[in-house]
Amino acid sequence: MNSPRHFHPVLRLVHWLMALLIMAMLFIGVGMVSTVSSLHETLISLHKPLGIALLLLVVVRLYLRFRYPTPALPAQLPAAQKRVAYLSHWLLYALMLLQPLLGWAMLSAAGYPITLWAGFTLPPLLGKNIDLYALLCPAHTWVALLLFIAILAHLTAALFHALILRDGVFSSMSGNKHRG
């Protein structure tokens, strides 16, 4: 079966929406932990529902990823680079799933509700346990840092393919025609 030249349009839409939301979340998260100003509560009220929205989007994205065929990497790309690309994408998926789940579990262990909008609160993932909270809080921070590093590596690789190699890898997700 021939692989498509581009990712399915819905998968591309979810990819770029998640890219924007994840970058926003990383900045909101940094702002949240680095301020005690009146903005702190506003940032928290943005962070929780965006985290759950991202959790839902990554589930949708994984479904779409398995549902639709994906473009093949260029034949001239060395096997080791193809393997790194494959593994790095699955690492991103794992981190995108893990990060909001850690946040939800962390808040549950602290006994804090996760209210998405007025009147709708998620059930806790865990019972209140301050010792577990003490472990989950830094884990949430470390996974955020790992996610940020993985995103930077992904962006670097995407730009390398787009600007240097011009091999169609970037255009497969951007939807632009490959100029090769």
C-alpha cells in the first residue's frame, strides 16, 4: 500500500492545535509557579481545564494516528535516524499523556478539586495523600521539563527537514506542497 504524502487533515489540525496549547500551557505553568501576584489564581484557573483538554486531544490524536495511514519518511534517510524519529514521536505521545495525568493525580493527592468550569468538577484520581503529593509535584515539574526538551528537539528536527534537507517531512504535517 502506498503511503500518503501528507498526514490526514484532521490529524494535522489536532497536531497544530496541540502545539499551540502545549506551548501556552508550558508558559502558563512557569508563570503559575513563579508568581504570587493576583495573576496566580487566573493562571491556575486556565491551567487545569487546558490540561484536561490536552489530555482529551492526545487521546483523539492517538486514535487518529492509528486510524489514518501516515507518510513514510524519505528513503534516503538513514535507518538510525528513522528509528530516532519513530521513538521520539512515541516519547512525545507518552509525555503528552503522562503530564496531564500527573497533574490530575497530584491535585487529587493534595485534596484539591479540578474544576473545569462552573459546576463541573472531575472526580479525584487518587485519595488525599500528602506523601504521594510530595512525590507527584516534582514529577509533574520534571515531566514538564522533559516535554519542553522533547518539543525543542522535535521543532529542531522539523526545521532541519524544512530548511536544510527540504525532503518533504515538514510539508507532510504543514500541508504545503513539497518543493524538493
